[in-house]
Amino acid sequence: DTEVTQTPKHLVMGMTNKKSLKCEQHMGHRAMYWYKQKAKKPPELMFVYSYEKLSINESVPSRFSPECPNSSLLNLHLHALQPEDSALYLCASSQDPPRPAAGGANVLTFGAGSRLTVL
Amino acid sequence: QKEVEQDPGPLSVPEGAIVSLNCTYSNSAFQYFMWYRQYSRKGPELLMYTYSSGNKEDGRFTAQVDKSSKYISLFIRDSQPSDSATYLCAMSLVRGAGSYQLTFGKGTKLSVIP
């Protein structure tokens, strides 16, 4: 099994709604990531979890709240979002967390993404 | 100057052509260089990654890194319509515990015409 599975594929929500995006991998990877991708733009890193602990938060607004219940699951809780938050949200995983000794050699496997529209 | 520059295209080629995709970068600390392919409405899929300067080949794909010029390339031989996608270069470095950077280029949209 070499997949990263994301649900839902599409989500439409109002600015007052609370919703969650889910990500699952069964490759035994120890690091999981959330990226945001706007149309015709490259993915932008939001969060990194290493061994189920939040290790990197790229100054993401608090209306995005990540959660890693176990080593296979990663959630992104959404609350009070703005229309400009509409984007493709990508989950990724890598076998090892980023660490200096590895020199950044952590290869990411991406999911298909959850396309979010905020009205 | 942006850390990673990539021509967004679009690039159209006839089936069977050799395709050359390129990125330049400014941060000499980047250590790993990757190429991802992204089909419409899908997540990026890793094609190849390299560490040192030189060439790496995998089937019809060849990745080339020139660290002295801060220039990387992806060549696709005998291009097929199924190669039509957006190709993203990406570069990574780890500065220290909790400090990780993976920078993507803007992506080049490739169309291979039958």
C-alpha cells in the first residue's frame, strides 16, 4: 500500500462552519505534512508532524488546527475560514522526519488533495 | 529574486519529442532536488530525486543537476500524451531541528499532442 488517502475530495463550507479534513497512510511513515495549494501556484507548507508531534508550524492562522491522533492519521480542523482560504489542501507523508543528518532527503508521498471552497 | 524560478509555460510538443524542463535556484544550501508530476485535480507525484551534481536516469526520464550553475533539468524522451501534466521542481534543506524547507517551483504545464 503506497497511498496517502484524503477525505473528503471536495468540501464546501460557510464562514461560520466547523469542518475537518482527514488524511490516512499505512506505509509506516513517521512524518506527515499539510500543504495548501492555490490554483496555478506551487504547494505551500503549513504543518509538519514528526512521530505524532507537531514539529513545524509555518505561521498558519489559528483558524486551521492540525491534529495527529496516531501515526497513520492526520486531521486538519477548520473553523471560521475566509473565502481566500479556498484552495486544494494536500496531505503528504515521508518515511523519516526532516532532520539535519539526512540533509533534507525525505521524499514526500502526496495524497490527491481535498478541494475546499469557502463561501 | 525568488529562491526557485521555473517557467510556467504552457509548453506544447508533438508526441515523440524530447522535452526539456528547467529550474534555477539562488540558495546554494539546497541539498536535495526533486521533480514532481501533477495531473489536473490530483496531488503531486514524485518522479525523481537527486543529491549531487550529475545525471540520474529512470526509463524515459533523466534528471540533471548542476550545482555550480544552480540549475536543474528534467528531460523526457519519446514523450507521450500521458506525460501531459504540470511538472514541479522542488528543493529541500534542513537547517536544524524543527527547521525544514521544501521549496517548489511554480510548475511548468506540459501538453504532448498526439
